[in-house]
Amino acid sequence: MAQTGRPEATDTSGHPAVAIVGPGAIGTTVAAALHQAGRTPKLCGRTPRASLELRDDRGRVLVPGPVHTDPAQAAGTVDLVFLAVKSTQVRASAPWLAALCRPDTVVCVLQNGVEQEAAVAPFVPGCPVLPAVVWFPAEAQPDGTVRLRGEARLTLPDAPASRTVREALSGTRCSIELAADFLSVAWRKLLQNAVAGLMVLSGRRAGMFGRADISRLSLAYLRECLAVARAEGAVLSDEVPREILESFHGYPADLGTSILADREADRPLEWDVRNGVVSRRGRAHRVPTPISDVVAPLLAAASEGPG
Ligand SMILES: NC(=O)c1ccc[n+]([C@@H]2O[C@H](COP(=O)([O-])OP(=O)(O)OC[C@H]3O[C@@H](n4cnc5c(N)ncnc54)[C@H](OP(=O)(O)O)[C@@H]3O)[C@@H](O)[C@H]2O)c1
């Protein structure tokens, strides 16, 4: 972690100075929300770009760059880092975290899963690490732009560090909700992500949930995930599996999921944080997870091979 790097400090508007590490689909959406409000963040990525572009039904937002790619060259710590790399890329992004964080920097992790804090905290000792539930679908397009499909919305734990995130995003198009029972919200989203993983195994988009056989399989899988979530302390009703399935029935047939986009591009999959976690936590609580125990190894093999 940077101890002596010149702090960029709070920007002149009084809002926290922000860096986005991982300016992909989610990072670009948050960067665009900040830029539209006159609070352009520092962009820290892997692939150099002159700018970022977000498109949605309302038009386009061009976020001026550059996307910095060398942590040693991007001087200055910030008040708030949005970490929006994939969970498989956290370790590789550690040099960015070291360069941008001082001990009071808030690190808000914009990733799926329920284990963000444990995964990121070792790389930012002393910094508050906040998990966030990301509710909006955003898709990186082949031309490098990002398509936002829905309203930008995050849920954070009702914790002191969340104030910094609220201040940073106040008055922007990205709304923030604070959850007193964040664990339950995060597990509910995890159930949604876990079942979305079935799209990878079929190579199909959300329309596949219209099939009766897939609906039955999804419900059984969701009930299994619910049992693990409850064993972890989540308070979720018996209705949650059916509610999630119904939401999939309501999605546009061509709606994908980021793990499907990764599979289609032959990139590593976030199978462990989205699906493997159900088997792992189930084993710890002695909750049987027979469907997860089939789904997770198939996703792992799709991600990592060999073959
Ligand atoms: N997309 C969605 O709709 C959605 C919805 C809810 C939650 N999520 C979750 O949000 C997280 C981010 O997903 P995403 O879809 O935004 O992923 P993404 O589009 O792949 O974005 C990841 C970004 O991180 C960059 N990156 C990779 N390694 C890096 C490194 N070492 N240092 C700095 N930047 C690095 C990538 O750069 P390159 O351009 O070089 O690849 C890319 O710009 C995931 O956990 C995902 O599950 C996504």
C-alpha cells in the first residue's frame, strides 16, 4: 500500500477522489455516472484506451481517459477505489491497489459473489473493504463500448465506510441502497448468479429458462442454494427460488450474463465465486448439494480445461 504517494485528496467539489480499477462493463458504467456529474475518476486498467464509452437507450456517454495501465506511473492515492475486475483478476490487480490505497482508502468491490471482503482485504491491509451487490446488466461490445441494459443500482452494507461511496455517487445516475442485512441481499443475488451459470452449460441466453425442463432443474438448484444460504445465516423465504425463476422468465430472451460472455470469449470463468461457493459452503455446513456438485466441476472444466 502506498504510504508516501501524494494523495489526490478530495476533489475540489468536496466529493471523494475516485479511481476505477477494471474499467470494463461495470467499471465503465460507474465511471460514466461519475463523469456525467463532473467527477471524472482516474481509470486504471490492463488495456490502454484513450476513453471509455457507455451506451444505453438514453444515448451515449464518453468518459475521457486515458486508461492508465502502469501502476508505477499513476501517481497519487485516492479516497475511494471501485474495484471492478473479475474475481479471477483480483490478484493481478494488486499492484493497482498498492499504488492507489493509503490506510483510510475505501475499497468498494463491484463483483459478484459473497466472499469479496475475504478475497480483497489481504491486498489492502488497513483499508475498509466494502462488498457491493451490482444489480445492473452491462455488456462490453466488440467495438470496445459498453451497453448498459437497465438502471445502474448498487446495494452496500449499512457500514460507516459506505458513506464515502454514497458521497462519491450522490446525485449521479448510479443509485445506492444500504442494507442492514447485507448478507441476505448478497446471498439472494448469489442464487440468481448461480442459476444463470446454467446458461454457460447450455450455451444459451435467458430465453432457455422458458423451457419446462430447465425451469424444473433451476428450481431444484435454487432450493439447494437456498439451503446453503440459510446455513450461512441469510434470511430468505421459501418463495425466493420461484421469484428468481420468474424474473428469468421475464428477461429478454437474448439477455446474457457476464459468465456466459466470458465463456463465449474463452476467458477464465468466475465459476468458483458464483457456483463453487455453494458446494464449498454446503460441505462446511453438511448441507447436501448434489446439483452444485455436478454444475461446479463442469463450469470449472469449461473455464480451465484441460482439453
Ligand atoms: N457485466 C455485468 O452485467 C455484471 C453484473 C453484475 C455483476 N457483475 C460482476 O462485476 C464484476 C466485473 O464484471 P464486468 O462484466 O465489468 O467484467 P469486464 O467487462 O471483464 O471488466 C473487467 C475489467 O478489468 C480489467 N482488468 C483485468 N485485469 C486487470 C488488472 N490486472 N488490472 C486492472 N484492470 C484489469 C479488464 O481489462 P481488459 O479490457 O484488458 O480485459 C476489464 O476492463 C464481475 O465480478 C462480474 O461478475 C457483472
